[in-house]
Amino acid sequence: MLLLTIIILVIVIGACYIKFALPNVGEATTLKVDITPERVQHGAYLANHVTLCVDCHSTRDWSKFSGPIIAGTEGKGGELFNNQMGFPGTFYSKNITPSSLSTWTDGEIFRTITTGVDKNGKALFPVMPYLNYGKMDKEDIFDIIAYIRTLPSIDNKISDRSIDFPMNFIVNTIPQKASFSIKPSSSDSVQYGGYLVNASGCMECHTQVKKGQIIPALAFSGGREFDLPMGITKSANITPDKNTGIGNWTAEQFVTRFKTYADTANITKLPTNMPNTIMPWTMYAGMDSADLRSIFKYLQTVKPIHNEVVHFVKNEKGLK
């Protein structure tokens, strides 16, 4: 009986520590980002075409191929991520326009982006890949902050999240102190490509997950499921496997695949029973071609994994 009491006490103490003492990433730094034209321009490039902050924090038009951003919703938040998409609960992207962030300091925004702890010390579930952003160059994060400070203000109240048990405890253990890097020179295409792959979160969507967390052993091999109204779409295998991945692609084929969607004429309106993709082609299409080539060169160095992906599977709601 005494042993059982001790075990229960240890469990309770541990749960209380996780729930109330974590996350512990330190206080937000005193920081003031200079909003210069150069920072805003580069931040806009990163937030719209690399890190894709604007993608998740806006409203996408799922009646069109790849769900392009609806003009005028940039940064308003409210995008839903739930159990049907493989997440342990219901989450909504936050409003990142000045309407919501005007009371936040640059240091608080910086801490949130790079550690996953918000203004009030609350741990964020890594729908936003803050563990990736915490490995970026500080200057790039400063540029993103400068850019989002210039977004038009949109009043949009965001619903509260709901996290399933036991993730409502575990989530407090996920944030961690950032381990920043210096951005490699673009002349070192593989290292620079690796930096961009991390910043773009390619692994997040192109790796299967368990309880919302990626399975490292399956990195980049595709097959992650996304439940959309017309059916289940699965991410592609982007490892250099020659049979099921992109091992037989050339760099130019890779770039062309993205640049195809720079032409809005290729973003067609889809019939309701046609498959779609969660891949934000319209946003990645704006990435510099040289950056895309660097990403391709890096992906050619990752472990090839044989995984044949069936990209679209009908469900009870669509794809007749």
C-alpha cells in the first residue's frame, strides 16, 4: 500500500511539474527590430515563399487547385488543424496582423516563432514548425518580424484550441530553447539547400506522423495523409529513391514543377468531385529558382527510401 501511494505521489508531482513548471525556455528578450525596406522585402520573400507563414495564417480557397490564398486574408488566422488531419486535438492558426500583435513586443514574437512559447508563456503545439525556425539565422527571423508588422490589420477573433489527453500535458515538453545558425553561403548549394529545407518545413509534410509528430526514420519519404473534403491526399516521396522518389529527376525538372504554378492560369477552379492537394504550389512558385535548385541538391543527399505513394484516395465525402 505504501509503495502504491509513493508511485501515485510521484506521478502526481511529475504531472504537476509538466503542467505548471514547463515550458521553460527563458524570458522574451528585449528586442526592437528595425523595419527597413530591405528587411520588409526579404521578410516578405521568406514569409510568402519559404517559411510560408502567410500560408497557414490566412484563408485558402480550396475550390481551386492547391488552395491559393484568398486576397485580403493575409495573416488573419483561423485555419483549422484537427484530428482528421492527424493532429491530437483541434488547433487554429493565430491572427498575426497588427490587430492581434500590436500588444506584443518584438521579443515576444521572436520567442514564439523560435521556441514555441507565446506572450503568456503558453506552449504551442508544433503545427507551426517552431523547432525548425529555432535553427534558422536570427537575421531571417528579424526580417519576418519586420514584414508581419507591416501587414494590414484585420480584426478576426480566433477560437480556442482543444488538445486531446495526454498531449495536453506532453505539449509543455515540446518547446525548447533555440539553437540558431548562421545562414550558409548560397555558393555552398547543398548546405544552403539544407538550410532552406529546414526553413520551409519540407520534412513536416513529406513524412508520415504518429499522434501529430513526424517519424524520423521515414523522413521525406512521403505518405502523410491530409483529409480534405474531396478525399485523402498524401504527400509525395521526395527522397532520391529512383523508383518511388525523385532520384531520376533533374534539377531543372524540379524547378519547372514549381514554376508551373507561377502562372495563375494553371491554378484552375476544380469541380467538387476532383482531387486537390494541400501542397501550396502557388506560394512556393515564388521562390527564387536558384533557391529551388539548392533545395533539390540537398534532397539528393538524403537517405533514399522506397515508398510508393498513392497520392489520392477517395473517402466517404468525395471522389466518386
